[in-house]
Amino acid sequence: MTDIEITAGLVRDLLRDQHPDLAGLAIREVPGGWGNQMWRIGDELAVRVQRMDPTPELQLKERQWLPVLAPLLPLPVPTPLRCGEPSERYPKHWTVMTWVPGEPLDHSSISRSTHAADALAGFLRALHVEAPAEAPISSEFGTPLKACADGFDHFFDAVVPGGVADEVKAIWDDAVAAPEWQGPPMWVHGDLHPANAVVSDGTLAGIVDFGALCAGDPAWDLAAAWVLLPAGAASRFFGTYAHADQAAIRRARGLAAMKSLFLMLMGQNGDRGLPGGKPHWRPVGRAALERVLNGL
């Protein structure tokens, strides 16, 4: 953690020091962000500044792997173009990346649900290929569901609405009981939630924040059928994706329940004024949970 306030002036000074040809571009703060802070520079670029993340691992991972994956993906993703190294002016990493136009889904909505379902399915079919042996492995994402049982219990105890508690728990228990992923470790975004999905013209227009990128169970991303898409679109998504068996769908639905509860907890923390809380995530998470309860 650093006590240095990240301002437009600091970003301009960092650019002037290390990438002076970009220092004259307009600089605008992108609201939100916790582990990293985003600043737009000009119309086509952004600076991702390490803030609360205790290590540079996530940024360094994006620098290494996004240039490899981006050309394979049918939706825009932020692609690292230049590196910003720790200095006396700012002792953490920062990266100049391409800007993905649109609005984050947690501040917008999807109105073209069929198009969005097809776009998400196409994106994940392209991403979910066997990862190389040197791909990162995570203890938090892409794992068997049993490994995150404590996390689910924490979210469940904190925010689950009493009237649906038994049903939510049954969905999770069924997901944990489903056969585990038996294929090779696949590339997984890992952290698909509404703040990491970009919307334009009423449909999905990009995916951002690949800090959780890892090799593992693709069901972690398939949970987005409920977490990102409007009600009734999950069936269309799985039909277009076409590579998920019933075990994967069961795991994905349980993970979607957990992710929905996480969003609700972050919203509750925001209501209480706790650091990192996002008040507007509470209704977003509750709506996602309703979609999970409604199934396909």
C-alpha cells in the first residue's frame, strides 16, 4: 500500500519521466478501481496504476499474457503497450494499455440479450483453450469448488436473504457435488462480474481486468451466464457455447450464486462506508442471484 495520492498531475509526471511522447495527451480519471486505478490518456489509451495490490504480480501477468491472448479473442480487451516501472516519484508499477470503449455493466445494462449471450459465448469459446504449462495457477480462481467453500460460507452468512437461503445453499451443494473438471487446465478469466464487462449499444462490447487470469476450470467463467446476462439469456448462452456438459453447468450455477453473494456483500460494505465497498453492487448482486435461482 502507498500513501501517495494518485492524481492526474502524478500520472502526467510519470508519463513525462518514462514515456514523454504521451505526456501531452488529455488525462481523465476512470471512476472505480481498488487494486489498480485507471486513467484515460487521450482517446485510445489508458494507464493502469498499481494502488492497493500489495505486489505487482497481477499487472506483470497482464503484461505477459494479454498480448498473446488478445489477437485470439473476438471482443476487445485491454492490451498492454508500454511498461511503467517503479521510481522515486511512484514506487509501484503502472502500464499503458489500449482503452476498451463503452460503459461498465455495473453502471449500464444489456438490452440486446440474444446478441450479448452470443457475444459472451463466442468470447469464452475463444478464450477457453488449453493453457500452456507455464500459465499462471491461482489458489482463488479456476479451482475445484471445494477449495472455495469457506468463501461461499462467509458470503452466505453475511448477506443471503432469509427467504431464499435454503435454495441458494442447495444450488451450492449441488455444484460442489458435481463431477470436477477432468480436462486439461484451460485459460480462464476468473473474475467476470459486471464491473469487468463493457457494454455499448445495449450489448456486450468488451472484457477488462485480467488480473485473475489463470489456468483452471472454465466453469468459473461460465457463471457469467447468470452474473452478466439478463434474465432468460443463460439458456441461449449455453446453447451457443456448446462445450459445457451438465456437470459444468451445475458448477457454473453454484459459482454464479457465490459471485452474486460477493457482489451483495461488497454493496453492503459500501452502505456501511467500509473501504473498497461498492454501494451500487448490492442491487446488481441481488438481481444476479434471482437469475441464478431461476436456473436456465
